[in-house]
Amino acid sequence: KNNSLLEFTKISFYCFPLSLMVGSLFVNLNILIFIVLGITFCVLNKIKFEFNITNLSLLFFFLILIISSYINLEEIGTESFIKSIFLIKFFLFYVVLENLNKNINFQLKYFFYICFFSIIFLSLDLSLQFFIGMNILGITPHEGRIAGVFGHEAIAGAYLQKIFIFSLIGMIFFL
């Protein structure tokens, strides 16, 4: 039972680069699923969370962000304050990932492989859309902007930029 929970946790983590292609809702759901499954696995297997200086510094950063947002509540509004509270998910994501990577064979190389192949796929898709006028899904450029699988959102360059470092590590593993 715990092995299947671990496998679902791994799948959730490995799908992170793909969820970035789908959209913000899926990214947030994927992070939430990873955190819940990861914490559940650690609790069921009695794996203790250890906090080092990096974890504490990151926690301190997010707490300062939340406190600062609360102090400036009148200027930034309630919505921004609530968003600052929800940023704590990135701290939890890091702590769960670090803990799982330290205590079990989490095999981060698969994550890097997926990043590597998603970069190749997106690059080929963008090239196809540029040279032929439509991508693999039959989407044409929107308002003269080539977006590939992202459709009308012009975020392909940002995706390539953010995932590139992980794909570079994946290429090193691959070669």
C-alpha cells in the first residue's frame, strides 16, 4: 500500500514539467497532490522531517513575505495577502521533495528526462509552427505570435527558459 502511495507521489513530481504546459490550474493541483501524497507517505513510514539552515531560511523568507503582506494589507488588498499565504506551498514542496530524496530512492533522473524531452518536443512543435504555419495539434500562430502547444498564450519562451536548466541536467544523464 505504501509503495503505491510512493509511486503516485513520484508520478505527480515527474509530471510537473508537463503540467506547466497545460496551465496554472494543473500546476497548482499537481503541487498540492505532491505535497499531500508526500507528507502522507512520510507519516505512514515514520520518516521524520529534518530542518537544516536552508529549510529554515526558506521558511523565514516566506514568513517575512506573509508578515510584510499583512502589514501592508491596506495598500495591497486582501486578495494579495491571501495569495502570499498560499505561497507557503512552495516551501512545503521543497521540504517534501528534499525529505523524499534524502530518505528513499526518488530517482530525480526521470524528472530531468521528462524536462529534456518536453524541451525537445516543444522546440520541434514551435519550429513546425514557424515553418509550416501550424503545429502538431493544428494550431496556427495567434496574432503573429508562435505559441506552439500553448495556443493563444505566448508563454513558450518562458517555458523553455525555465525548464532549460533541468533539461540540461537531463541531457547530461541521458548522454
